[in-house]
Amino acid sequence: MQPDVNVAPLPSIPRRRDLARAHHERGGLVAAVLPIHYPRALLRAFGILPMEVWGPPNVDAARAASRLQPYVCSIVRNALSFLESGGLQIADLLIVPHACDSLQGLGSVLLDFVHPAQPVLPLYLPRNPAPEGTAFLADEFRALHQRLAEVTQRTPSESELMQAILDEEVADDLLRRVHEQRPTLPLTTFDFYHLVRAREFLPLDSFVSLARAILAMPAVKSPPKIPIVLSGIVPEPMDMLRAVDELGASVIADDLACCGRRLYPAGRSRDPFMRLAESLLGGSPDSTRGSPIQDRLDHLLGLAHSTGSRGVVFHDVKFCEPELFDLPVLRRGLRDAGLPSITVEVDLNDAVSHQARTRLEAFLEMIA
Ligand code: SF4
């Protein structure tokens, strides 16, 4: 039996273009931010609205072909094509975190060859754990703070920065609660991600209101569909989530780089940069942060056991090296622990193929 979902209208999400225009009219700047981890609060302290760019999907990627190798993933290919076709004109600056070799390469291509109209600000992420990694990342944030001060011609005080951090921690806590409450939310898998991924571009107040509206939704009483864990980078194309709903399943927990791996805990330090670093590095294990595979396996098993999930779907972007490296060990570990898994590889510009849908259907039948 399918849950009685979406009986009430969903909260509406403003369009990015409208949000950017309104923010500009208030005198703020807009940053286009490439995946995956970055200090939202630091940008907000400078009056900058971060808008994340996960591709986007369905872009004519041909423009990037002359600058990138054919084995670069579609997130990076699409981002470069989108930029070169004028899709990021609303942005006043570009932030490129070095989540992987492909994104690091994109940063170099932008700085050395493309020379976009906007300043390009790279951000290096540590691959080593605390305390060295935390101190390194705090220094990276100090350097970014300096660059942002040059770009915006303003410098927030330390107390303004700390207030921005505390405000973001409230939003992060709400997002974590939304994820925890997911099994009883009256939302399809597609609608859940449509709403929570608005964190990628909404102003802080708008996201806090949205999260509170989600948490206030009446709980679903009927039993869930086939519960699964979704792992990977980003659930694009989003039609794949519609397929999950149509096939009688429900993503009840996720290990997605854009969602579950960014449920950051609050930092503890009184130094704002250390506090930001502690928070970012406190997220769940992530291939792009160099987390040990065993930590990722333990995390996936913990997610599955705590939610009663019957299997794990790895939904991976083609040519995603960090994810592909971990995959064989993760799947073997899940199998040894008695948890079935399946891998679906996607390109952001392709529709969900019949073959992928059929494989997903067969997998769900097996674990039902
Ligand atoms: S999909 Fe993988 S390879 Fe591509 S940008 Fe993301 S982490 Fe890097």
C-alpha cells in the first residue's frame, strides 16, 4: 500500500533568477558556487547570496569539449558550458572548491584560459583528518575572507561573522531534523528532494521558513514503501527520483554529497574560522574529503540499520573518480553484511534510460 502523501500543497520555491535579482536590488552580490563543501556563513557575512551549480543538467555540453578531456564528468562539463553560454551572468563571483581532480582542473581552466568576467576564487579542502586538517581549512577560510573583502570592498566584524555562523548553524540543525523526520513526512521522494535541495540557493531566512514548514507537516501514518538508502553525488536527473516513487520505493535516508553528507554539526571553537572548519569537517564520511572507505561503509550500514532500509542504490555520475574508487569495496562490504546494493551510472544530460529503470525495478522486486 502506498503512503497517503502530498495531501497538502507543497511550499512554493522561488526561482533562482528572481532571488538573484531581489538580492542585487538590496545591494548584495551573488556567488555561483561549484560543488561540494564551502563556508556558506562566510559568504553571507559579506552579504553574498550563494547559489550552487551542480551541472546544471540538460546543458549543451559541446562548448566545453575543446577545453576538457572527454572523460571529465558531466557536472564539470556542464558547468563550464553553462558559464560559457552566459548561464552564470547573474553571478558576481565564482567559487570553485577543489572537491576532486576534475573540479581542480576546472578552476585552472577558468583562471588560465577562460578568464570569465567574474573573479574566480578557488578553495582547497584538506584530505587529512583533524587537527591538522581543521587548522589547514581554517587558514583557507581566512584567505577566502581576504579575497572576499577585496571583491566586496567591505569587511564584516568578527562578531558579524560569528552571528552569520550561528544563524547558519540554526539552518543546518533544521535541515538535519528534516532529514531525520523523513520517514513520516507526507512527501514523495521526488518532492522531498525538490524541497530540501532549495538549501542550495535560498537566502537563509527563506530556507529556515521552508524547513519549519516541512517540519510542521502532518505525519504519514500508513506504512512506507520499499525503504532504500540513496548514495552518490547528486540525484540528477531528478526523473530518477520519480522512477523510485513510481516503482513503489522510497528513499528513506541518503548518503548524497549534495544532501546527507552536508548535514553539518555546529562547530565548537570561539574562533570563527576554526568553528567553520570544525563544522564542515564534522559532516559524514565523504569520498571527496578523502574519508577512509571503512568509515563510509560503517556510515552506510548505520543509515540502513537505523531506518530499516532494505538496500542501497549507488547513483553515480559517469567518470566520477572519487566515488568509483570507493565503490567496489563499499559494495563488497555491504554484501558481506547482508545488505544488497545496485549501481546506476548517469550523465546529467541523459534521460533515465529504460535499461536503468528496468534494473532498478528488478532490484526493488528482489529486496521487497
Ligand atoms: S561528480 Fe565526481 S568527479 Fe564530478 S565534480 Fe563531482 S566529485 Fe568531481
